[in-house]
Amino acid sequence: MSILEQLNDISATANNEFSSIRLIDHPKGFELLPSRCEATSIKVLLEKHGLSYQVEIKSNVEYISTNGRFPVLIFNETDIVCGFSELVKYLWKKGYSLSEKLSQDEKCDMDIYTALIKRLEALELFTSWLIEDNYTHVTLPAYTSHTTWPLSAILPFYKKRQVYRLVASQGQWHDISSEMLMAETKDVASALTERLGDQGTFFKDNDTDQDVVTELDCLVYGHLNAIFMTKLPSYRMKRALGLHSRLIDYCKYVESKHGLRAQRDRS
């Protein structure tokens, strides 16, 4: 094989890095708010990279995950990646990045606001598991849909206790209550609104001054979109976010300007 043929072969291999991507998720209607947020963010990120994937539905996806995060992604039938953060790291190692043009200071900013979404994730867990109306009418039926007694009684008990401990471990949360939920959600919303300002996305191209969709946009949009689109009996979190019209405008903007709307229809 000539050198030119070898180079062409290497190029073709690089362009077809992933022969298959399987995304394993909960059955529609049985996914809880936290996993719906994560799934939307993951699908947006894959599509922004132009990576096609095949959705597979499994009721036991939580137990397939290697780190407790889901959906679960399987690349080329060999590499298992669970959750948004692990997906970002995995794609970066494979040469896929939406933030490569950001300055070092901007990348630090992105890390800060990514950590802020970790607080939002804890609030999503709180909303699903520790608000009694939501737990009784939505979370418990969905979580036990694939189990029989006595597991249907044991598993949610331990999961609820795990969520309580996680929420209680948040250093700044001294009072685990609905009032705390509202206050913390408003703090997160205010921080995101302030960072966005009058920009379309969180960052701009330093050369062209045009919007740049980064991993942070995929993450934030995925969570906001899922929160706004999910129906729950008691949903103070949604009301708190909805008070910040800038975040609603942001979702509409990235949907219309950057093509993220199709993701909502597919999720």
C-alpha cells in the first residue's frame, strides 16, 4: 500500500471513529426528572458533534450503569460511558470538543458554571424524591415499574435515603425544605442569568464575536428544557426558574438559532 493510500485509510478511519453508538435509556413516561435532564443534555451534545446514535429502551438502565449515572452510552460495542460529564471527557479524548477555541480563563468560567449545574442536579433529586406529592404519584410508580415485591418496597426506601444524604451533604443547605428548594433554585437561576447577560449563548468566538455553543450550553439547555417540559404535581422548582424570563428566552434562542429544538421533540 502506498503512503498516500495509507494516509487516506487513516483519514477514513478518523472520520468514522464510531461505527455505532447505542444510547440506553428508561422507557418513555418512566424516566424521572434527573435522568430526563441528563438524557436531554447528552442527546444535544451528540447531535452538536454530528454523531448519530440508536436509542434502546431498558427498564433496568440504572443497574447497567457503571457509576450510577444514566443514560448509558456504548461506543463501538466496547466503550461504556455513563452520564454527561463522562461523555464530555470521553469525546475530548477522541478529539471532539465544542470549547477548544475558548481561552483558558473562559474554560475556567465554564468549569465554574458546570459545577453550578451540579447544585441544580441535587435540587432535581430533591424535587423528585423528597417532595411527597411528587414521590408518591410520580417517582415511586416509575421507579418500581420493573420490580416486584419485596424489591418494590426495599429499593425505593434505600434510594430515598441515599438522596436525602446527598442533599444533606450540600454544605450550604442547612434546612432541607421546600423553602430551601425555592431559594437555592432562584440563586442558580440568578447566577446563570447574570452570566448570560444579553448574549445569545454563554461564550462568543473571540475572532468573529459570534455565538459559540459549548458543552456548557448543551448541559444548561438540557436541564432547563427538561425542567420546563416535565409535569409534576408539586413543582416549585419550575416556578422559581420560570420567574427568570431570561432563561426561557435563552432556551427559545438556542432552539431557533442553533437547532436544539429537534432534541426536545426526540427526548
